[in-house]
Amino acid sequence: MFDDKNHAELTDAEAELYDRQIRLWGLESQKRLRSAKVLLIGLGGFGAEIAKNVILAGVKTITLLDHRNVTIEDTCSQFFIPNDQIGKNKAEASLQRTKNLNPMVNVEADSANIDDKPDEYFNNFNVICATQCTMTQLKKLNKICRQYKIKFFAGDVWGTFGYTFADLGEHEYAEDIVQTKPVNAAGGEPKGKEKFEKIVITEKRKDNFVPFESIIDIDKSRLPTRESEMYYMMMIMLHYREKYKSDPLPSERGSEKLKAESTAIIEKYELGDKINSLIEGDLYGQISPICAIVGGVMSQEIIKAVSQKEAPHNNVFLFNPQTLCGKILKLA
């Protein structure tokens, strides 16, 4: 939870460094960011984009948690890891370059497996962002976050497709609303020509979110009639990872395992050939431009949630590789 009374004052150096951001979303929002402790799980190309943006925004601390080792695929999208670090732990290999982004942010690396962490470990953070996790892990993490009132985010990129999810519990935020009001005509102005000016007022609002398990395998009747194809793709990729504890590799194009998971979703939702072109697309590895787009959306949502400025996405963002557009769906 974020307590307005416990926000640390910015030093002169911080005020100078974050001057542009303070002008954008205000001093109080920047103070909230400066007090935030973030846990980022998964240091693939997508996680690297999130880390970059959150660190540059000026949080207090960010912990990079990943037990996996660097692979050759990581060198294509993970810009924090030097090419000579293949085989080394991802979090530790990413540490030095992430620290160089912003010396005012405390960056730590943790090479432990998320499954080995006790529930109390996660209570050290205000925000948890989970990538490259199975559905079982995401459900467990989200439950812990709800218990400790921690802001929870999940997301991933598979090839040219990606998604983000947010469960902020009961979230309060401020939103700037532009209104127009009539202006008294100055002397000499012809009558009948009323003038207007725009004013910005800030309104406090509240929104409620649902847990991750509420958006999994939902009934077709509860999905929007348009743009639902991306939801089915998300289910295919999450079920694949849940079953095989990994994602399909570029060397596994056209694999029977992916076909089997795709067929199961197609038959369950009676899709026919509706998503065939998407399944035949690029769902392998993490492609840098898509990591940048979806990672930018995820980090933007984390910043909005922490700063309590502007309406957050409630609750799923899906990126369509065919239209190159994103869609926000409120599921469950």
C-alpha cells in the first residue's frame, strides 16, 4: 500500500533529474514513485523493457528476480546482457547495465526460483510484475498480492503477440478532465458570439479489479464479439507454458505440441478457422519491437498505478500483430 504521509521528500538532485516528469504528473505523484519498491520477475526482452522504463521513472528500488540462465535467444532482445554472458544467470547478468540507467534507483538481482520464495518475501514490495510465469504461479502470486494489498501485474510477449494484465484491488486515482466554460465577452465584442475557454479540473476516482484467475478460460458469451481473437491466443500460449513449463522455441515452428494446444482452444470455443492465421504467425521467442511496445504499455501502467495519476487499464491489454494495434478488454 502507498501511504501519502510516508513519502520521502525529493532531494535537489532528484528534483532536477525528474523535473520533466514532475511537470508532467506533479510533485506528489513523483514522491509516490520515489517511495515505490518493485519486484520484476523474468528478465527476458520484455522484462528488460519494463525494467528500463520503471528505473528511468525513478522508483525507490527494483529487484530483478530470475533463476534462469542466459540463452542465445536472449541476445536478440535483452539489451542489458552482454553477449559474453551466455550461460550466466539472467538477473545477475542484467544488473550492471540496469544500475547504470539511474544511479538514484537501488537495483538488486535475485537468482532464486520464485517457487522457493516464502509468501512473506513478497510483502517487501509495493508492486509485483510477473513475466514468463505459468498460470499456477500467476494465480498464487496474485493471491499473495491481494492478501498483502500489493499492486499486481502480469504479462508476456510471444513473437509478435503480447498481453498485459493488472489487478490493483480497490484503486484510487486522480484524473485530469478538460472542460469548457463560457467567457464574458470583452467590450466591443459583437453580441451573440459567445466565447469559451478550456479548463482542466482534477477528479478523484476509484475502480475495482479482479484477480488473474477470473480471466482464465472464461465463457465465450462473456467475451466481446470483436477483438476476442487475441484472448484465445493468450489462452493457447498460457496453457502451452502451463503444460510444458516453457515456451515454443524458434526451432520448434509447426510443432505438434503447439498444434495440440491450439486445437484444444479452437474446439472449446468453437472457433473453426477464425484464428488460424494468427496461429500460423510468429509466436516464437521475444521480438524486440513488440517487447518495446508491450513493455512500454506495462511500465506505463505500473507508473500510473504507483503515482495514482490517470485511469489504469482495467484489466487486460492485448496487442494484435496483424493490425499492429492494442485493445483493452475488461474481462470478468
